[in-house]
Amino acid sequence: MALFQKKPIVGNAAPIYTLGLQKTVLLVGLGNIGKQFTGTRHNIGFACIDALAISQLMDNWTEKKDLKSLVATGTVGDTRVILCKPTTLMNNSGEAVQAVAHFYKVQGQNITAVYDELDIEFGQLRLRYGGSSAGHNGVKSLIQHIGEDFGRVRIGIGPKTPDKIEGADFVLAPFSKSEQAQLPNLLKESTAVLTEFIHSGQLPSDTRTFLV
């Protein structure tokens, strides 16, 4: 078998050659584009993907308007890694992920999304394949466009406090001061989880904690 396999050219930015033994994974951070959303609970998916990009020395983020995404790429071991941050706003994230997955020819089992989960307590990350959206509009959009067969790294941001605050207002607010102090540990743990997925291609059903 030849070491290199020729790939069809699709537009100016299409990959021309890939290593014969290389697999490709797509890691998606969910969030909202815009300075007003930076640092909010709903954007923790973006923060986790940014941390992974730094730790693995990925290429700089590039806006791909035709893919409705910010994309960064790199190679870890024998795995080609595509990082994606949709620019569609949260509720239409599936449009971007579908476009990126189609362009790079990535199947659902090689896709993992990272996002906030209000029903999980802050301090926990829960991993699984498949399942419902649990009311998360970004995940609902992903399911509509690529199906349920993708990995999820759910970042706990609950419980909602005070109880009377609207859920939308809570997730779009910044983390509390005590939570912000734990964010480096959260990002370290999410980076470890995603790096394990890159190397193994597996996302076991698991719960990780990071509070110290």
C-alpha cells in the first residue's frame, strides 16, 4: 500500500494528501461567538476546546465562512485532529458541525462535542456516547443535523442559583468567583479527557471530578 493516498480537491482549502494510516477526529466546542459571551457558563465548551488547542500546539484558529465555523487543525500521534467552534450561535450549531464533518469526511463515532450541562453539578464532567439533548438547544441542533451517534463531554454548571433565576439568564452569566478559581482544574481535566479520546478513539461512559 502506498504511504500517501490522493484525495479529491474541494475548493482552495481542501486537503490534498493524508497519511495512509491516519485517522481523523472532530472535536467540537459549543458556545456563542461574541465578546459579550466570553467567560459565561454557556461558553465553557469553547474554553475547553481552546485549552486543548494550546496544549496540543494546534494551528491558529481560522474562520471558515463556508463551514460556519472557526477551525484549527493538527496531528497528534497518528491522528488528524479537527477542532471546531461554530459561529452560528448556539441554537444552530448543528449546521456548522454537519458542514465541517462533511468537508473533512468524519463519521459520527469520531466526533465529540463539549458543552455545558445545567443538570450536572459544577465540579463534574460526564462522558458518554449518544443519548438525547436533555433540553440543550445546541445539542438538539447537532442531533437534528448529524444524528445521535456522537460523543459528549458534558461540563457540569449546576445547580442553578438562586432558584428563581431564569435558566437562560443563569447559563449566560459569568462563573462565580469560587467557580472561576476552579476553572484551571476544569480545563486541565477536559484536556486530559479529549486527549485520551484522540489517542484511543474511545469515549467511555464515565464521570470525572476536578475540584480541589
